[in-house]
Amino acid sequence: MKAIIETGGKQYYVSEGSIIYTEKLAGDSGDKVVFDKVLMMDGIVGNPYVASASVEGVIVKQGKQRKITVFRYKPNKKSTRVKKGHRQPYTKVEIKKIK
């Protein structure tokens, strides 16, 4: 079975056994996660979501992505040079069951 789910403002095309990286979800490694916002499942398109459909998964890992450097500056002004770093948190989820 295959499905399209929505979480964290993004859509993911998943099947049983697949691993996805989502925006950070609450929980620790080994916790179960249920995605209720199923947009499509086996050719059945929801309006906007498929009724009584859900996708179950298990959190594999909580982590942070690689660091990116954000540098802003305006020429000819010595006071407007800003260098910042950012690491986006993510959750690695393994899909177990599509209902």
C-alpha cells in the first residue's frame, strides 16, 4: 500500500517499510507516531483528507541537520556584517502500517 501524508507543512509519499525525514515531532526513539492527515491512499483521493485513514510509524532518531552559514552584509558599511549558523532539527520515522 502507498499513501501521501501531510506533516510539518510538507507532503510525503510513503509505503510500508519506508523511512522519511520530517520536521521535528514530539517523542523519543522507539515511540509510535500516527499520521491522520492522509491525502491519498491507493488511488483514493480525499477531500481534503481520506476519511478514517491513518499511517502508523516509529521514531527511529531525533537529530539536527548539517550546519549552514547565514551571512548578511551591506557594502560600504562596517557595522552591517552578520554571520550566523543554523542547524534544522528533524525526526527520522520508519513507516510500519498503512490503514
